[in-house]
Amino acid sequence: MTLLDGRSLAQSIEKEIIIQTDLLQKEGIIPTLAVILVGTDPASCAYVNMKIKACERCGVACVAKKLKEEITQIELIPMIEELNADPEIDGILVQLPLSAHIDTKSILEAIDPQKDVDGFHPFNAGRTLAGIEAFVPATPLGVMSLLEHYGIDVAGKNVAIIGASNIVGKPLASLMLNAGATISVCHILTKDIKTFTQHADIVCVGVGKAGLIGAEMIQEGAIVVDIGINRLQDGRLVGDVDFESVSKKASFITPVPGGVGPMTIISLLQNTLISARKRKSKNQKY
Ligand code: GUN
């Protein structure tokens, strides 16, 4: 069994990003990411803080807007529009989930697709589905980079994806399909998940349910990508896969922590850098 070590791959990509941001800065461009956090949900706060710290390490400027839970859509949209219009901002990210009184779709659609480094705007989601150049959501992008780094070609493979969110499952299914894999996407209404996972060469799971995938659910030699993250009562951080038993049967497996998580953060920074480079080439035209 080989560990798919996202932490170490993310660290090496980070070194490359630092070189690239340095070059851009010498040419007068400071890559800049705006991060909007609404409320005080502990998991969202933790993710946002990790993103801010990663920006700091990489020389990416971060404009963090931490807003009160009660903020309305009517107040939030003009803030996004202001960031859209600001030539110094390369990427805009609104941390999800948003509270129920805010319409997430309207907020995501308010972001300029050219600054949508999370890839959640329908413009980018559609292009990702169609296999056209787009900002691709960070988690699926990170999963694909990790598999590629370990020489895993998904073409012709059977892939079971557990979780059908717009953030992870659906864009991951698009990327895998476009790369030639055969995909089953399982979700909350799927009757018997193991009928899909047992026939899969690659199992990707991200639903937030510790221990969902046990050894009996995968075939010998399967590749297992754990996108879940759960805090147990004893404080331990685990994924959705029972690592101890599944790692004995899998050929490759991601650890949690240290697998997909660091790849998500670094992929977001890669997207921000792509946007900053586009700003530079736009500036050069005039
Ligand atoms: N919530 C969970 N994952 C993500 C993500 O990748 N981006 C944003 N904006 N919110 C999230």
C-alpha cells in the first residue's frame, strides 16, 4: 500500500508558487485573494484561517472580510461587486456553507467568473463539465493533481464517488469523466453504496461520516481517496474511510489529515496565481 501524501506534494507545489509570486511581484503584480466569511461556524473559521495562512506563506495578499452572521444578501452582494470592480483583486472566495437566510446561488452568481477562483459560478461549473478551460473547484482539482503525481491514470477505470455536492462530487465526476473514467456518483438516496464501491478501481468519498467506508466495501487493490473530515469526540481528526482496515486492502490511500486537505488549499492558491497572471497579460495589452 502506498500513501497518497498530499501534505508533501502540497509543500513542493507551495515552493513553486512562492517562486512564481515572487516573479509576479517583481513585475508589479501582487496576487491578491479576497476571502469572505459570514458568521462564526468553527469549521468554516478554521478553513478560512488555513487559507489566510497559506496566502501569507506564499506571498499572496489576502483581503479577509469576516462578517456578522446576520448580514443580508442585499448587503453582501454590493461588497462582492466592489471586489469584482477592484483591479487589484485577482480572486474572490465566499466560504460555504452560508446561513439559511442567504441564497447561496445568488451570492455565487454575483462573483465575476474571471475572479471565481473557487470555480463555483455556473460559468466555471459549466465549462468544467464541458471540459473547457475554467477555474476548477479546489478540492477536485487537488484530488486530480494528487492522482496524477502518483502516476495514476483514471482513463478506463471504474470510479465510485460518494457525495454529490456542487463543491466536490459533481465537479470531481466531471473531471474524471473528461479524463476517460467511468463514473458512479452515489448520494444520500443511493440504495446500496457498496454495490458501487465493490466494483470500483477508485473510490472517492467526501460526505462527513466517519467510518462510512470499511474494508468490506472495497475490492482488493482499490485506490481510495478520502475527502471527508470529521472530528471525533476524543478530538481526533479522521476521514470517512476506516483507514486501519481499508489501508490493508487498498493499493493507494490518502491519509486524513495530510491527504486531500493540503491539496485543496494549494489548488486554491494555484487558481489565484492563474488569475493574477491573466491580470498581468491584460495589463500588458495597453
Ligand atoms: N466549504 C467547503 N469547501 C469549500 C471550498 O472549497 N470553498 C468554499 N468557498 N467553501 C467551502
